[in-house]
Amino acid sequence: MQEREVDIAIIGAGSAGLSAWHAARKHSDRVLLIEGGAYGTTCARVGCMPSKLLIAAADSAHHARDAGGFGVRTGPVEVDGRAVMERVQRERDGFVGRVMKTVERLGEDNRLEGHARFEDPHTLVVGDYTRVTARTIVIATGSRGTWPGFFEAAGDRLVVNDAVFEWDDLPESVAVFGPGVIGLELGQALHRLGVRLRVFGVGGALGPFQDEAVRDYADRTFNEEFYVDPDAKVESIERDGDAVVITFLERDTGRRLTERFDYLLAATGRHPNVDRLDLERAGLAIDDKGVPHYNRFTLQCRNADDSPSHIFIAGDANQELPLLHVANTEGRIAGDNAGRFPELRAGTRNVPLAVVFTDPQMATIGASRAELEKQYGGCDCIATGEASFEDQGRAVVMRQNRGLMRLYAEHGSGQFLGAELFGPRVEHMAHLLAWMLEEKPSVSRILEMPFYHPVLEEGLRSALRDLNANLQQGPAITERCMECGPGD
């Protein structure tokens, strides 16, 4: 077996791993990147980019069908499923190719292909041919789709989002389980491309929303277009020939229905790829999901005896937030600390920001209302403001006037704390609010910013005005909210 000795070994060449490699290289030339699968990152291969390509095609078909509302007459819209998937795969391969060029620039001596597993806390066995000894190690192995056992009845007609982007043509029908980010994005896109669709969930969750008012509004809006039941009563899943047969109770009527689908698309969560690393040999403290205990500001893992480890974990592997920008940030922090170990630096973590590219779009910024109330010890120190897009000028002009936004701020200080947005193109407003939240301004200060006319951001101004009007401010309320503020 070949022996290699390096300063820093990074397991996984996805977004977090590449970011960690570049950060670690500032401290040492002996940094090794180990990849057990295909290069290219989850985002480029099966995540962010191919899903947006499918959504772009779906939106094009939708807008063509909707053109009559503007007085523009078009003929029947025909979707060429093979052409749609050919473009998705062609452009997807272009994105992957750009990542591959980045990997190639690292140099062959700095990367190693093969599945890695721990032999001891400082030693990795890669494949059956290389033993790597490292001073510090970064785990950046990503995650994979997971599903409940009873989905197995669908056999090879059970797919996750990875498989969708390998289809040569669009199927006639798909049953989507999981109305989260992936399920709603792909489900709506497939529906708009002519695929017969039903979306089933458990427990009532819908996308990233925690605010009941926004979640209910989104639920009603999506159901005007396609069937979504966030708390479905599914009685059975069976396989009959090439079809998946699902028996369920219809949401509104309670009728028992049995329907056949070409595929069952499982969008029911992701599992961290740490279960094949032989972590028990690394001496780490592990939680009940098999994920190492770690500090979210340094990404340093803890040993089983609760002492600090020389091992770090970043990206989807630690199950914090499966988002590209989070993976990049965590990779940078983990790689930097692995390089300077035993010295550590707490990395700067950005405010939470998430966007779902449905239509209308969904976005969350900062903590949810429920999380804020918990942080403030149950005190009534959180104000809420809201605005609807239904009569917002620019939204009416575009015939996209559906949506609701809710914003939160602290009584007393008037500081903006977070928001949940459902509406047209809210990806842009979500960024503005996230940038604002980073700077910790008061709501009144945000309202002093310029708002052009006519733009969708005027709807945001309406919500801010409502929030400002609902704020209780002054010395007494400020002192009371400080007494029961975050950290108590």
C-alpha cells in the first residue's frame, strides 16, 4: 500500500471541500483533496443549476400559456420533453465542466481519487491502495437523498432529484413526496411542463415557512395550480408493472383514490455522507444521527472525551443547512482552522438566508417568528408587519399579484430581525433584507432608504411601514425587552 504524509487532508471535493482546500493552502503546500465519487459538486451536477434549468423551461411554457391575459394571442403550447431534457443536460454539463477545470488546476499531486475511511484519528485509508497520514483533517463529504422504507415498494420507479436530470424525456406522471424546497421546485416545474402531478407531505410543513399566515397563503396559492397536500393520508404504495400505484385520501373531500404514476419522486430529506467513514476509529463524539459534535463557529469536532479534535467538518456533512453559500463559508472556516491548528479563529457566519425558486418565490431571512419568541424567553417583544402583493402596483402590471410577506422587529430598539416572503421575484428583496440584517439597522432607518417607482420593492416598503407602525418604542419597553432578550 502506498504511504502519503500531508499536513491537511480534505475528504470531499464538493463546494465545501474546494473552499476548504483553497483556505488551507494559505497555510501549507501539503494539502490533499480526496474525492470518492465524481467531481463536479452537488450544486452543478444534481442541485441548484440543473433544477433552475428545468424551472426556466417550465416558466417559459407557463408564460406562453398565460400571454392571453395581456391580450397576446398564441397558439397551443407544445412541450418537447426530449428537447427540454437535452438542454438541461447540455447546460448542466457545462456547469460541471467549469468545476472540473477548477479541480484540474489544483494539480494531480494535490488530489486523490477513492473512498476514504478512518484507520485511526490521524490516518485515512483511501480505496485499497493508499494510506494517508495527516496532521489535521476536514470532513466535507456532502449528503445524499433519503426516504422512508415503505417507498421501497416502488422499486426502480423510486427516484430522487439526482435521477430526474438523467431522464431522456419527460414522464407522463409523477407522485412527489415531500413539499419542501426540492419537492416544490421540481413538482411545479414538472407540472408546468405537462406532467400529471400530485405532491404529498407529512405534518403540514410547506417549503421553508414557519409563519402560519405565510404558509397557509402559499398552500392556497399552490393548490390553485397543482395538487399539494402537506399532511397527506397515504394508505398504500404498490408496484404494478411499470407503474407506481398509490392509494390516498383526497385532501378536500376525504374520498379514497387510487392512482397510477410513472415515478415516485422522493424529496423527503438528505442524509449526511458520514456513515461510511468509520468515524468510530476517529475517536469523535457522535450524535444520534451519526454526525460528529462540532462548534458551528470554528467547525472543530469534539472527541469522545469532550476534548477538542484536530478534525473539522463542513457543508452538508454536518447537517446544518444544505445551501451552497453556507457550504462555501463553512469550507473556508474549516480549511483555515485546519491550516492554523492548534490556533483557531471563530469564522464570521452570515445571517440565515434561503430562497425557493417556485412561482411565486419563497424566501426566509434571519430567524423565524417562533425562533425569535423562543430567543426572547417568550416575552412579547417581537412586532410583526405585513403586506400583500395582491394590490401591489408592479405585481398587478405583471399579472403576478399573488403573495404575502411578514417582517419582524424588536419592540423598544426597533431593530429589524427577520422575514418570511412569498411573492414575485422575492429573491432580490430577500438579499436586500439579508444585507440589512447584517448591518442591524432599525426599521425606521431602512425606511429612509430610496424606493423607486414602480417596482416590487414598494411592496416591501408597505410591509416595513406596517411593521414600523406596530412597534412600541421608548425607554421603558427597550429596558423590558433587554431584560428578556436573546441569550437569557
